[in-house]
Amino acid sequence: MIGKKHIPQWKLDEVDYLIELFNQYKNIMVLKVANLNDKQVQDIRKFIRGKAIIKMSKKSLQIRAIERFKNESKKENLDDLVGNIPGQAALCFTDIDVFELKKIFNDNLWMVPAKPDDITPVDVWVPAGDTGLPTGQVISELNMTLRLPTQIQNDTIWIREDTRTHKVGDFINVKQAAVLKKLGVAPIESVIKIHYAWSDGEVYSADVIYMDLEAFKQDFTSAYLAAQHLAIELGVVDKETIKPMIQKAYREALGILFESPVYIEDMRDEYIQKAVSNATTLNILLLGGGIPAPTSESSSKPPEDAEEEEADEEVGIGGLFG
């Protein structure tokens, strides 16, 4: 008879602690930690202290805890959470909104050394000055591998001038990565990424979490306006179209009115606005300017001349209506 497999007490304690965190916080996020070092993890815990708890555990224990929490809480979509835990992941427990926590992570990034086979996202520069490296074999590495202009000063190697070793999109090979690390050059941005999030039954994939919100707002606005325009053209009346349809009908009615050989006393202001608009347009087309302001010469004319001009002006405005 095969005996029952013994489970170490520390594993049971770990699962119990995770269950406690599941019950305490409403938001659980899966963080990728494969490319993070211990110092980065410690830094993360410092800047989210009091806001969130990051717990690193074996994947098997994380899954065991989620399965048990699912059975005890009857919460939804926890199977999705299990299915989205990568090989090396930490669980982050918080009551902060997932998008707010993403912003905190994005605002706290590190510059780290390039790794072999990295594609540089930025231009890589080695600054001028003392490298602190002693003379010897390393100087040939600087000269041959990165083509750096060097000199010996005070028994250390100096870089004579700021030098760009890689442009955006360049490939970094094994030797180049090693030499850049010796020089303390860290050109790669490292930021905590949320791989998946569960919020009291709601789930968010990385595509949703890192969506370009400004582009989404613009696309949504464009789609809304296009749909509204189509509905207006089709004569669909609802709370979204009734106001612009009334405005459209009003503008069309004014257009018909101005083309008709009639004068309506109640519409006097509209006639004047139309006349001024027509006059301004004609003046721009013919003279390239706005309606000219009265000159000092015209203001000094005798009263009778002014009366004649006023009469001429009235005839001119009336002439605009045919």
C-alpha cells in the first residue's frame, strides 16, 4: 500500500497566508518577475508600502491557494486567474484600482544594463571621463568592442569624449553587453508589468490594462459622431439625435427663408446677421480684407453728407436681398 504523500508544513502555511490575503484584498494582480533582480523587488516593496503587498511564491502554491479560495468564496473568473499565471510570477494584493497601480509602477522604473541579444530602444552613449577601470587587457576591449576613444590617466582608463556606441534598434552582442556593464552603462528601462488582474470577479488582460486611453477616447468619439451623423441622416429620433436634428432643421429653414422673396419682421436679427456675413464674405473675396472701419475723414463730414451716406447704406443692405 502506497502511503499518503507528506506535505511540508511550510507549504501549508504559505497557502494559508495567501488565502488570508485573498480574503483581505479585493484586487489581485499577477506580476511578471522573471527579468527582475532581488534589489528591484525590494525597491518595489518600498514604494508601494501601505498600498499593496507583493508575495512571491511557487506557482504550484499560488494555484493551490486560488483553487481553495475559489471553492470557499464562490467568486467568479478565478479559473481565468489560474490560467494566466506565467512560470515566474508574483501576486500583488491591493485595494487600489488596477490602472492606478499601473501608473505607480510606470512612474517608478529602473535603468538596467543591456543583456546579450537586446535590441536597443534608445541611443546608447558612453560618457567622457574616468571609467575607474585599471589599465590592462580591458583597454583593448573598450577599443575593439565598442571603438571608444581612450587614454591613460592616473593609472586608470579615461574616455576622451562622449561616444555613441549604438543607435536605436541596434543589436547588442555578448561582448558589447559585457563591456557596457563593466562601464556601468544602463540604457534599458525596466518597469514592473501587470500580466493579468482580477478585481472581485472582473478580469483584465494586459491588452486592456496597457491600452492607449487617449487613442481609445479619440476612436470612441469618432465612432460616436459617425453613428450620430448616420442616425440623423436616416431620421432616427432619440435622445442623442433630437437636439442636433432640431438644429439642422432650423439651419435648413433659415436657408429656405433667405432664398424666399419675403420678409418676416420677427426674423429681423437673422436677416441682419446674414447680411453682415454676406458682406464680409464678398469683401474678403474681392478686396482680401474685412469690413473697413469708418475713417476720420468721413466722421468730419457735414451732417447732410452723413445723412446721404446713411441713406445710401440702407439701400445697399436692402440690395443684398434683391
